[in-house]
Amino acid sequence: MDEQLEKAMYPIGRYKTPERYDPQMQDEWINEIEALPNWLDHVIENLDAAHLEVPYREGGWNTRQVIHHIADSHINAYVRHKLTLTEDNPTVKPYDEQRWALLPDVEIVPVNVSITMVHAMHRRWGVMLRNLEPEDWERTYYHPEDDALVPLWTSVDMYAWHGRHHMEQIRSLRERMGW
């Protein structure tokens, strides 16, 4: 892949699962999950409707789609984590994020609605995560696409990365465009 395209797609680098669980990372992960709504507020500040239609890279989603995707993805993650904490190795439902990004709600609903959802959900998510027992971090869910059990700590780390990843795509686009 072309280096410039790689940087546009993965401005903070590709996600790498840690080799082992480090409980000292919990606060960092939770802090990032709690901070994301404010980061999104900041990164879309003063963007107009035309700005929201510009893809963050050639062939990529536009800012409107990225914002709605974050809400969709993180709602799924929040539910997966709640299931993980209340069931033994629940099987989670995969979804086609590309097709979700083309649904009418993504086209019609203003991005501030999804950002409001992210504010509310991340508040609850942060409280839930800050009040876990140490053994809860090792609980798992089964992801059928990967045919793997996913520990809660891995999923929390990945979604902390995911929020930064997409926020940085928008921030980098603004920087490149001089907005």
C-alpha cells in the first residue's frame, strides 16, 4: 500500500493487540473512551455541510459517515461488553459496517445526533468500566467472524484505539484541507 494512503487510512497506525494484559493500562483506555465525545466536538467544530461530505481519503468515508460509524460501532461495543459481563462467553453479532454507512439515517440525520449519542453512551460506558472487578477484565465474548474468544481487556483497548483512529482521520483531513 502507498505510504500516503496508509497514513490517511491509519493516521495513528494500525491496531496491534497487546501481547499480554497489563492492568495498569486500564485507566488510559477508559480515559480515551471518556474523552472521545469531547474530541469529536472539537474536531467537527465550525465544519459546514459541505465539509462533512468530503472523504477523509480517496475512496474512503466522508466525515458524516465516519461520525455515524463511530456511534454505530461503539454502541455495538458497549452492548458486547455488557453481554460479556452478564453472560458466559456470549456470541456477539457481527454487522456489515460498510452497508450500515449507506443507510438513510447516516445520510439524513445530522452528525450532532450521533455525537450526542456518543456523549451519553460513553458516559455510561466509562462508569461501567471504572467499576469493574479485576477478574471482569478477563471475561470473554465469542466473535464468530474471527472464530475467537475476545477478552474484555482486548476489546476495551481496541475501542479506545478505534475512537482515536477515526477522530484523527477527521483531524488530519482538516489539517490537509486547511479548515
